[in-house]
Amino acid sequence: MDVLVNTDSSVEGHATLATEVEAAVRHGIARFSDRITRIEVHLSDENSHKHGSDDKRCLMEVRIAGRQPTAVSHNAADIDKAVAGATAKLRSALDTVFGKMATH
């Protein structure tokens, strides 16, 4: 499973951030990792020049072999919370996708 981390120009996309995000995502959805080919993580600050609550956004798009991509997003006050929220939503979405696949 490949995990690709992308940031917009308003988020410092240093190597440490990418490593931490990748580790959090891998840990959060570890039980699904053998069925996923790639996850793209997009981090952004929706109002970069201003400060505000819940302006950090994490969008995750997961690719499962033989299926259309599934995407989730979460906004929070900081990047870590946005990643954690999106990971939880992704885990829930994957439960649904694989649950439906098991019944068909």
C-alpha cells in the first residue's frame, strides 16, 4: 500500500510531516492494508492568510483494486487533528465498502 502525502502552498510540507502523516494513516487502517493499493492524502489550510477555527483540511482518497476511489475529508484546528479525523472517517468508510463486498 502506497501512501502519498501532498500539501498546498500554505502548509509546510517537510519530510517529518509526511512521515508522521503516513505513519498515522498506516496505523489507523492497518487491518485493510492488504486490500488497498494507494492512499493519497491532501493537506491544506483553507484560509491560509487568516487564522480561524477548523481551517485545516485533510482529504484522503483511497484506491481499492477493482473499485472506484473512495474519498473522505475532515476539517480541524490543526493538521494532526484533521488527519486523525479523516483517518477515522476513512476507517468507517472502508468498513462499509468491505462489508458490502463480503455480502455480494
